[in-house]
Amino acid sequence: MKPVLRASNLSKRFRKTNALDGVYLDIHPGEVVALIGRSGCGKSTLLRCISWLDEPDDGLVELEGKPFGREITAGGVVRRHSARQIAAMRPRLGLVFQALNLWPHLTALENVVRGQVVVLGRDRPTAEAKAAALLERLGLGRLLARHPQELSGGERQRVAIARALAMDPALLLFDEPTSALDPETVGEVLGLLRGLAEGGMTMLIVTHEIGFAARVADRVAFMDYGRIIEEGPAAQVLSSPREPRFAAFLDQVLRHRDTNGDD
Amino acid sequence: MDFDIDLFLQALPILARAVLLNLQLAAAIIVLAVLAATVLTLVRAAKWPPVSLVIDLLISMVRGTPLLIQIFICYYGLPAIGLNLSPIAAGILAISANSMIFLSEAMRGGLGGIEPGQVEAATALGLPSRAIWLRVVLPQLFTRILPILTAELTIVVKATALLSVITVVEVLRTAQQMSAATYRPFEHLLAAAVVFLVANLAIGAAGRVLEARLAAGRA
Amino acid sequence: MGFDVGVITKHAPALLDGALVTIQITILAFILGYAIGILMAVAALLPGRLPKIVVAAYVGTFRSVPFIITLFVIYYGLPFADIRLPAFMVGVVALAVFSGAYYTEIIRAAVQAVPRGQFDSARAVGMTYPQAMRHVIGPQVVRSVIPASTNTTLSMMKESAVLSSITIGELTYQGLIVQGETFAPFEVFAAVAVLYWTIAIAIAAAARWVEIRAGRAETKAVLRSRVAARYLSLDWRVRR
């Protein structure tokens, strides 16, 4: 089965540090991959490079088998894609930011509609129907006319997810979907993600919720200093890590979790 | 294009000396304006409805009419109701009044930025009203509006050029007199522009240095 | 000495003519000045140091020199470049160049104030740069630009009084003429002041209308502490 996403040898340098140091990652249709690691290990940079919001210094990305961002021509030359080419492929990649970045001057409904109309060229009635349906499914049926400033953190998170889903993506990327939420809402959002996963959505989730990764993810990848140190089936890798750094990280997180008593 | 650069260069030192009058006027005006604005703000804080209403109307009028007209009213209009002022006095009055209004509005904004908790604490400690103003509110207010004061000073310096219209012999009027004598207005007016440019850039720079010093002192 | 209203009513047409000219000048100078402001702001946001230096020089110059001098320099300088414009156009151009310096800073600051993430999310959904500007960044800039722009426009309208020095027949010029004929400076300038004030109110009202159309206007913050409000609030109309 062809991978939905194939990232090869992604590298990115900021000043003197290697934010990404040769990252390889495949994601197959229907898979849920959890990306975990300490802060600063390069998880967010990886998401930004995969979605070509930042251009990696080296490496290639393939989306549904097609090169994305840059390609190697028949003559072996690296050719950058134009902004238009990149924009055309972006709808297939749903990105939910840590900061959400909802558009404050638009209503919740319009946040989900605008992309469909402007980028995909759908007509307004269709776009609005789809947006309304999505937002209802996510429990926001009565909040369509509200602006993001009037919504709670969890509600905004769901609008952001709806906005990405409305574009009919092949893959959803999440950057720390629960880090800015209070404990009750965390559970709700994780349940939502689990629902999406069970519905067959392909997802790459950067998270620090190990328990969630254990229950919902098919594969887990651990990053440290810009490289993926260990990767494999969730249950196996989390219960018996092979890399010492990963084992130490899990140990630290579990110990902290026991003190907090949350799960 | 026959720009007489010698004439331009010769005019510069003369006009640089003339601009000193502008700067002196501006200094006097800003001091008056700050004092008057403080008093006005205190009066507004008392919130006596009839007084505050009149003040609001005056603010609206001063903010909605050109400074040049305000200067004309002080110079040409006041004698008609018995108050004869010299050009300089009329000019200082008009610009100070104008500046006072804008500064009071700036102070109103500055007040909004002070933490209410400070005033509550002072009241709870039993400080009398005067002490709260003098020791809690006003010091913070002045620190807050320092950048606005610098901006207002440049505005006042520029405003003094308008006094040339009511015969005050400051830098613009001097430049105009020199132009009349030589039939070459452009070189002299350009020199006047340069003089103002230098003066205001210097004031701006001095203001930034002062702000930095104050910020360092508070840190 | 009484206030002779008759003087005003007799010469009202002349003053109203002047007011009309002031309004025309203000509108034209606003359009031209804002166009300059947008161009300069775009230039200031381009990569590279040279555009930024040029824009900084433009902004710094016209904000440091009194408008009356800027006006004279342009008025007497244009013939040097073999450009001969009627006084009215010179006035409009001078006002536009002057106000443009302020508009530039306002627009540039507003664009830079939009969080970078907004641009990211627009791109993430597949919008091109022009689409992102039109649907996401632009609207946010417009809303934040209106208050400061209104302020500048009002200042520009008031500076237009200075145009009387190059014999443009706007309100101040007409006022000086009427005053010369009637020797009633107090009445005349009071009437002129009221006319300017009316124009200013109209501009402020127009700005509020634009603000409402562009999106929700900000609500005023209410100081909740009664005790603090005695010192820190000048709102005498609010019941506490």
C-alpha cells in the first residue's frame, strides 16, 4: 500500500543547531502515528517542514505519491515547486496548529466555509451545508454564528479541526492538540481524535499524552535532537523501549504522571 | 533647474539662530501645557457634571478646529472683547491651550493603564485623597505619558512655525524675509525645513534616551 | 460689546463656499495620501534594507517639518522641476505627501501586528498569497487601521487651513477676507471654527460607520472598581 505521506531525509538548520537531522517517516492510509519527545526536539519543526510552511534545507516530501514542495527532475536536478503548485496540494494536508490560528474576523461557520469556497471553488450553499454538518458532528451546532473570541478553548479546538476536515484531507496533522486545554476538555478532545481515528482518518499527532498515544496510535515515533530515535507499533514500543534515551523519557513522564494522578 | 546652493548654505546658520526662538517658545508652551493639563485632568476626575460637560464641549471644539484658527481667535478675536495680546503672547496662549487639551486626553488614556489595585490598596491604608494623587497616581501617570510628551513637544515645535502668520519673527518669518530680499524663496524655505528636521530629530533622539534612562532606573 | 450675528448671516455664503473647498481638498488629499501610505507601507515590508531606509527617510522628514514649510517648499520648488500646477492641486499634493507619512506608519504597524499564525493557517488551507491577503490578513488590518487613520485624516483636514497662505479659497482664506471686510474678527472666526468643527464631526461619524461596516467595533472597557474609578476614570456620565 502506498504511503499517504513519505518524508525522506528532512533536515533543517536554524543558526547553528540542527532542528531536523535527517528525518525519515512514512505514514500509511488509515494509520495513526503519534510523535512524541521533549520540547525542542524538533516535533513542531517536522510538522512545519512536512507541510512546507518552512522549507527544509534538505530532503523530500511525497504526498499521496506525488512530490510536494520540491522534486528531483529526470535529469537529477532539484526543482522547487512554485507557490501555486504548493498551495494546490495543501488541501490534502489538514493542519491543526497548536495556536489554532482561527480567523477572528469570521464566525465559526465562516472559518470552516472560507477555505472551501476560495481554495476548492465549491459554491456557497454546498460549502455552508458541509461546514454546518461538520460543526454539528463536533457538537458546535448552536455556535455557528459565534466568533472565535466568544468560544472556549475546547470549542475553538473543534472549529480548527472542522476547518481542516472541510477540505477533505488525506492526512491530518496535529501539533499538540491538548496542550492549551484544561483537564476536562482534554478528555473530550482526545475522545474526538479517537473517533476520527476509528472512522479511518490518517493522522500524525504530535503529543505529550502518552496514555492517549498508547490507546489510539498505531505507531509511535520518538524524536530527540532532530532525529527519530525509535519507532514502532505503539503497544510494543511503549512497553518495551529499546533506546536508552527513549526509556529514560518514558520513565520521566510516567513518574511525573503518577505524581499528578491523571490519565 | 538652477538651485543656488551657496544661498542655501549661507541661510542655514542664520536660520539656525532664528529657530532658537521657536525652541524657547516651545519650551515655555510645553511647561505651561503640562501644568494646565494636570490641573484640567484633576478637575475632570472630580466629575462635576456641569463643569465636565463644558470641558468636554471645549475639548471637542479644540480638537475639531485648526490650530491656525485658534491662533487667529487669540490674536485678532480677543482684542474685540477687550483682551489685547502681543503676537507672542497670543501665540503662546493659543498653542498652550491646544496642547493642554491633547495632553489631558493623553493623561486620560494613561490613567486607564494604571492598576486599580494600587488605588484600592492606598485607600484601604487610609491615605488621604491628596496623597493618593501625589504619591500613587500622578508619578505613574507621568512615567506612562513620557513618550507622548516627547511627541507633543515635536508637535509644539512645529506649531510655532504658524506664528509667522501673526508676525512673530521666528525661523519661518525670517526665511520669508530673506526670500523677499533676494527673490529666491525656495532656497531659504528649504533651509528652514532642514533646520526643523534637525531640531525635531534631535528632540526625538533625546526623548528616547530619556525613556531608556527612566526604564533602566525602574527596572 | 455684543456678538453681531448679522455679520455672519450676511457673509454666510462666502464662508460656506470656503467650507466646500475645504471638504473637496480633504477628500482628494485623503485618497491620494492613503494611496501613498499603502505603497510606502508595502515597500517598508519588503525584504531588504534599502526600501526600509527610503521609507524611513520619507516618514521621518515629513513628520519633523511643519506642514506650512512643506507646503511652501513644494509650492516654490515645483517650478524648479518645470512642473506648473494650479495652487489647488499644489495644496492637495502637499497635504497628501504630509498625511501619507503618517498613514504609512499606521498601515505598516497594523500589518506587522497581525499574528504570524494567521498567515500560516491561511496557507495551510491552501490559499495563495493574494488570497491570504484578501480573506485573512486584509480584513484584520482594516479593522485595526481605522481609529489611527481617522485621527490623521482629522489632523490633515485641520492643516488644510494653512493652505490659505497660498491663496487657495478654502474656509480660512474666506474667513480672512470676510474679516477684512467686516472688522468683526471674533464673530467671523467663531463662525469659521464652528464650520470646521462640523466637518470634523462629519469625518468622525463617517469613520465610525466604516468601523461598523468593517466588523464589530471594540466595546469600551468598564473600570469595575468603584474606588479606583474615583481617580482613574474621567467618565463622568457613567453611573457608579
